[in-house]
Amino acid sequence: MNFLHPLALDLAVLALGLVLLLLEAFNDKEEKSFLGWIGITGIAVVFVLSFFVGPQQFATGELAQFYKADALALFFKRLALGTTLLVLIMALEFRPILSRYLPAIGKNAGLGEFFALPIFTCLGLMWMASAADFVMIFVSLELVTISFYVLVSYMRRSGASLEAGVKYLILGALSTGFFVYGITWIFGITGQTNLAEVGKALLKLPLSSETPVFFGMTLLFVGLGFKIAAAPFQLWVPDVYQGAPTPITALLSVGSKAAGFIVLIRVLEPFLNAPATADRMLYVLTALAVLSLIYGNLAAMPQLNLKRLLAYSSIAHAGYLLVALASWKTGHAPVTVSFYLAGYFLMTLLAFLVLIVVNKATGGDSIAHFNGLGQRAPFLAFAMLVAMLSLAGVPFTAGFLGKFFVFADAIQTGQWLLVGVGLVTVAAGFYYYLKVVRAMYWNVAKNTDPITISGLTQATIGVLIALIFLLGVWPQPILQMLK
């Protein structure tokens, strides 16, 4: 049922974002929640329409030089749409908290843009999924990054949010500089910016060009390492995750990471398929994976704030995804990465959604604020239990199956160092994830009043829990999308 052109999805999201901005600008109502509902409805419609678009191969024309619409691109477009949909639901839930930190010039002054900007972030993520040229990658990357500059520092009366915004701006600009310099270096050697043409040029280069090519690729790694939150480019992650509004932290954790990995897959492909550069690239990927696994898991262990814990956890999960890329020789690393990200999408967004509800009720996001949640809100506690168990990799959850595919690839390619480090760090993960479970079911809450949950949030949590268990035993729907 391929009724639509792939570009129709991007254009629909662009139109939705512009409509929300216009409604915000010309609507005099102080209450702006209706913009969130319009955004949720619009993104949901585009998400449904994405299943009426099939993979297409553009053989000729300028579009073929810049834009891909293969199965991988469509999958990541759906992932971007799904992430944005859930982030907008979180934004509605987060609205009372956000209003306290906006300028005191009206009840909901400045709230409308908070619902519009994630739409443009989604558009950038979708373009990144289809980008087949360094120029297209850079343009879409900047659309995403500039949107995040605003969203991370959105709570203008919060010192932590402003600090997070400044750190993200400085380090984001620095990483963009490395990325552009890497593009320039590769273009200077190959004379091409189209990734397919770069791959062809790499096969014809003399041996004397190996070191300059490797240097250019290293610069690209620095830029993309920032986006995927991989060590040693993770310095921004804990403070930005903690200081940003929680829905934006969720968008950073899932959307930005997914887009970074699809770009990394696209960029790596020509280099890993060229004999002159493949081995060096695999060494770099292995080193980054080891560093991310060790640093992310060990740094997460002493954390007492849940957002910081999830920040370091994000670095660790980047390490597992890099293990899959370091096992490129299996031939199905892109599928493994995509499935892992699908599971990560479900369990991370579930954790952040529960965190927002608890924050509204308790006034904080530390692990201590979850004390006694099992008595106050059994449904919320069960949801967080499922999220933590899946993040840790307990069987019959999406997290377990994602890690199983990663380790299967590593074993198949003989990456025994990565297998050993990965297994040890998985055990470490159980320690810090289960700290949250202990707080919910073993510790006593200071306030025992029940926590109320809106109908929309309840339904969303229920769907996420069901999908985590479904993908834990039946991965075929995701694998089928990637064929």
C-alpha cells in the first residue's frame, strides 16, 4: 500500500510546525494547551500515514543524490515521529512544572513554542534519516541542533536549565566545527560529498591517501560522537539531561541518539566497505564502545538523581550500539542497531513519562522521590519497574532481545573483548537500575497520598508496557519493517 511519496511525510511535518507557530503568533488566548493537542493529533496522523509509504529507490535526478527512502530511512522516520508524539504527550503532562519557570508575564506565556519546536526537531530527524549527502546531513543536523539550543534552556527562570543550554550550545558548536572540518577533509581527498560517490572514490585511492582519509573520518567521529553521547565526547550529557525540561531530555535521549546512529551508519558504510579503511574504522569503533560501556555504567552506579542516572545510562547504551557497529562484518549491523533503538525508545520514554508524573506529585526527580511509590501509585511503580528491568536487559523484555542481538553479532565476528566488557557492564547495570526498584517497593514514602494520573498518560503508559513485552518475545514486526 504505497500510496504516498516519502517526501510527503516530511512536508506534512513541516506544514504542521508552521501551522502551530502561526496559531501561537495570532491567537490571543492565554491557554495554549490546544496547540499541544493539535501537535499530537497531527503527528499521530503522519505516523499512521508513514505505513502507506514503501521503500523507494530514486535512480536518477538530483533527489537521488541527496535523499534516500529505503527501509532503514522509513524506519527511522517512524521512530522520529513516535518519539515526537510521546514527547508532546509528556509536554502536556509537564506543563504545570514548566509554567513555574517561564517569565511571569502571563499564566502560560511562552508555552506555545514549547509544543511547536519539537515538530521542527522531528523534521530535522526525518531529514537525517534520509540524508545521502554530507550537505544534506549538515543542514538537517543544524535544524535539530538549533531547535535543541532553544528547548534545553527553555525554563528561563531556572539556573540549571540556562546552564544546560549554555553547555549544550558551546559543546554543540564545537562538535559541529569538527564535523564540518571532517566533511571538508573528505571532500578535499575524494572530490565528492555524496556518500555513494565517496565510497566509489575510496576504492580508487592510492595507499598514500589512507592516513588523510582516516584523519578526516576521525573528525567526523568527533562530531557524531557528541550526537550519540559516546565516550569520550559525553561531557555535556549529565548536566544537560538534568537541567533541561524533562520532555526535552527524553527527546535528546532517544531522538537525537537515533538520528546520530542512522547518520553514523550512512557515513560509515563507504569507509567500512573499502578495504583500505575498514580495519582502522573497526578499531576506532571498538575503542569507543569499550570506553562508553565502562564509563557509562561505572559513572551511573553512584547517582542519586534519576535524570543523571539515565544520562549515564544513555552513554552506556551508546556503547552497546557501538558494539553492533564494530561487528559490521556480520552484514546486518544496521538491523541490530535499529532493533536495539526501537527497544530503547520504548523503555526510555516510559521511564521519563513516569518521572514527569512523579515530579509533579513530589516536586523532584531524585531517586528518593520514588520512595514508597508502590503504595502510592501501584500502576506507576509497575511501569517504572518494567522500564528499569528492560533497560537492565531482563528476559522477555525488548531490552533483553536488543542486547542478545548485539552480543550475537559480536560473538559471530570474534569480538571477544567487547563481549567480555559488555557482560561485565550489563551486571553493573542491574545494580543501578534496581536502586530505583528498591526505592519504590522497599523504602517508605514521607507522603502517602495517592498520585492521580490523567487518562491520556495512563493509556500511553499502558501501550508502552505492552510493546516492551511484545518486542521481548516477538521481534518480527520491527525486523519486517527493515527488509
